[in-house]
Amino acid sequence: MATYSQETARLWMAMDIGPLWIGRDDDDPLSPASIATDSTKNEVREPQSQTVEQTAVAKPQPHTFSLEQTPSAAEKPKRGTAGSISPEYHHQKNYELKPIRRTFADPGIVEVDSDLLTQAQTADWKTLESLVARCTACRALTQSRLSTVFGTAQRTAKMVIVGEAPGRDEDLQGKPFVGKSGELLENILKAMGLRRGSDVAIINVLKCRPPNNRDPHDNEIAACATFLTRQLELIDPKVILLSGRIASHALLKTETSTGKLRGHTHYIEVNGRQVPTVVTYHPSYLLRSPTEKIAAWRDFNLAKKLLLELS
């Protein structure tokens, strides 16, 4: 009979799964050794600084705010074969904090207040929160929102989780990651010995709920980019965890799927420093696709491993 470690038991409690996920004749894939092997085998090593073009986290200009055009096919990074990712692609570790442009963007729905964005670039945390509450750039979001969802963070937080946009429960409570998705995230953090706020800051790409929980439009993401950039600068994290497709696409500037981005260490520049970044599935996706919970657990362990190495 197979025996399982306390690490496995914590995972089952956090993810609400049981031993039925593990074959009786297989090695325990959730043991610390297996997790460490899975987390590090595809880790992307930082290339030599002189061979990589340094691209700072982009700060929007005070009086000019435009969407980035989609790179041409020749400019897009090369991808590997199915089930793998080209090392050449992943060695591009510096990413601009700008969204890619997708076809569902609706021009004309965003009216950016350039003065407000100028203030946001140098604001402290409380001032930035008040500026977010005053923002009415996206008419569709402003008309439908009940509150803005700024995020939770304390000065002691060394890791930040970036989600996509508030949902119904977040809009009602004004806090990120609540409801069923929030419960799952809380369980994962508790199982890892981490606390929301004091250990892990939680923010979103968008600060307002899109109507009917639709995907954010590109210009909505762009309108919030200054706030997100400043939040990352103020938190100054040692590790970033991108939760879900929208967050990874916006910050890594790629259309590669979450399944292919996860399991690797990416880098985003914050305050002139390359911050190790891990991609994982959004908790709401895990609730719909419970078979991916083990993969998400390993992503969180990779993020914690990086955090411990940098502490």
C-alpha cells in the first residue's frame, strides 16, 4: 500500500482532492522531491545581460496613451513544437507591461484622463487607491461597476499574485479573489504557509468588473496599465505569480497558452530589477478543470522555491 507525505495531505486539503488522483503503482507525484524535479526541469536560466536587449517596464507617457499594435509574424517570438517551447522564445526574459492587441477591442470606449495617470506614476499606495476609485476612463466598466477592486498588500509582502479582473463577488465586496475562487486560493496559500496580504500581495490587471464577466478589452487593459505598473513598483516583489490567461498575456506580452507558459521561470522588470515570474492557472479555471489542480500546486511550489532562494 502506498503511503503519502504530509505535503500530499496538505495538497489534498488545499485542492479538495484525494488519493484517487494517484495511481497505486506510481511514484507519489506530490512528494517534495517530485515537485522540486517538476518545478525545475524546465526552468529558464537568465541569459547573459550583454546579449539581451534591456526593456524596462513601460510607463505610459502623461499626455499620450495609445494601444500597441500586434507584432507582425516576423516579429513574433518563435514557438517550439507541440508540447514544448522553444528555448529561444523563453530566453526573451524582458517584457514590456503593455497588452497585446486582440480583435475584440472596441475603439472609442476609453477616454483616458492624462492628468490622473500622471499623478498615478508617482503616487503612494493610498493615493493610488483613491486615483483608481476616481478613474472613469472605461465607460462600460464605470457604468456597471459597484466598486473598484484595488488589491491587498502589506509592506512585508515579498510575492505578488496578479489576476485578471474582478468578478461578481469581488465587485460586491471590493476585494480581489473572493467567493469560491478566493476560497481555493486561500487554501493553497495556507497549505504553503503563506498569508494573504502580509506574505502575498494580490492585485488584478483590471480594477473594475467587465460587464457579464466578459474578457477585458485591450484598451481597458491599457487604461489600467499605469495603475498596475505603479502597484508593482510600490510592492517591489521578489517573485511574481501570474494567475490565468489575461494576466500572463498582458504582462508577458504573448498569446502563448497558460499550459505552455507554466512550468518555466520568466522575468519581468520592476524598478530596474529582473523579477522571477511564474505562470499558473486561474482558480476559477481550476474549479472547472480539477484535473489541473496538481499542475497549479507545482506552480505555487515553484514560486515559493524562488522566493526562498531570494530571501
